[in-house]
Amino acid sequence: MTVAADSGRIAKRFAALKAAGRGGLVTFLTAGDPNHQTFEKILLGLPQAGADLIELGMPFSDPMADGPAIQASSLRALKAGANMGRTLDLVRRFRSHDGDTPIILMGYYNPIYSYGVDAFLTDARDAGVDGLIVVDLPPEEDSELCVPALEAGLNFIRLATPTTDDERLPTVLRNTSGFVYYVSVLGITGTKSAAETDIKFAVERLQRHTDLPVAVGFGIRTAEAVQEIASTADAAVVGSAIVERIAKDLDETGRPSDSLVETVHDCVRDLASRLRT
């Protein structure tokens, strides 16, 4: 099997970060939150604000691995009319402005299955998606989506956790491409943070098993934390802290303020600020 995506945008971005001597910032937002039009403006400005890679959450009604903030963002997006077709359209429109920043779709298998696996992979690739993170498909189910995705030229990014021991790790890494996403804490997103020493030990262990870049997420909320993580790992992933900024700028009816887009971009600028100094 040929993983053509290993020479794509994700690989190029991590190579550029390595050449620049710094770690990267991966931002997560739920596609279509708080509505399609506002989100498109947010998405288009993320690279300039400091996002090196972008994860787009595929809205789903039961995001079981996510904490309250991201769960709420998914429900807001769905209420505003989000669906897989509109998510792919957001990527397509982004690509008409930016051909370099990697975009990874993150979420659960149900929306992909409902769309149709073959149709999804074709449409995602054609829209300009670079990779997938599907949290509820274990390696034992690789034939369901992972292998077809790789054959379609999309990276399939796998999660490793503090409980992924040395015996299990080769199975997790077997068909992983693009990068490894290390979940630094057990439990749902956005609820707690891991100690820096624990993360350093975990990243070094992963690097003994793979040459792929390692990105660390869950519980990272400040520019200081991003800097610390990115000094050990290849990138830091921030999601809940950004999604919460969106929620704070909505009125009681869920309508965004006029300053919401700039507020989110300011948040990302702050998170990225110590990576370039």
C-alpha cells in the first residue's frame, strides 16, 4: 500500500517547522460554529493569526470523547444547519484562498458512514482535506476507513494515550500517517492538563517508535503551555480554549457579536505568540 499523502501538505508543513527550528500550533474548531457564514470568516483568518495546521471538527450529535465546550459547539453548528456537505464546502472555499495550510477533519465515524465512505473520501480529497482523525475507529477496524483513506491519498492520524503501552503502540502506529496525536490526559477534552514532565517522557517514548511528528493535545489553554509543549513535541493542539471564546461572544439567542471573528483571531494570535519569538 502506498501512502501518497506522506508527501502532501502535512509533511511539508512539519518539515518547514523543523527547518524554522520551532514547534507548531494546531487549532481545533467545530465546522459551522456558531453559523456557516461567521465560521467561514474565522477559518479564512486562522493561518494569518498563527495556526500552522487546522483541525475541523465534523459536527455530530453525540461527541462522546469531547468535553462540554466542544459538545456545545457541535450542537450549535448542527442547529445552524451544519452537515458534512457544508463542512466540505468550507474546506473547498478555504482552498481557493490558501493552498498550503493543512486541514484535518476530526470527529466520529457516524457522519462519514452516513455520507458514504467512498463518496466522502472522494469529496474530501477533492475539496482539499489532507487528513482524518476518527476517534472511535480502533486499528482493528482499519479496513473500514483507514486503509481506504490512505489509498485515496489522505493521511490517517491516530491517537495515542497515556495507557497506550509499548505492546499496543506498534498496532496503533501501523497505518498511521501525517503525525501522531498524543492525548496527554485521560478523559474528555478541555477538563484538565498533564504535567510537562509526563508529556516529555511520553513524547520521547513515541519518538522511539516512529519517525512521524508528534502533536500533543487535550488541556492546553495558554501561550505559555503552547510554548512548553512545542519545545518538546512537534506541535501543540488547542481546541476547547478557542471554542470557549466563541461561546462567550454569543448572546442569549446564540447570535454572535460583531467582534466575534476578530476575538477568535486574537485568541489564536496570543496562543501562537511565543512560538515565533
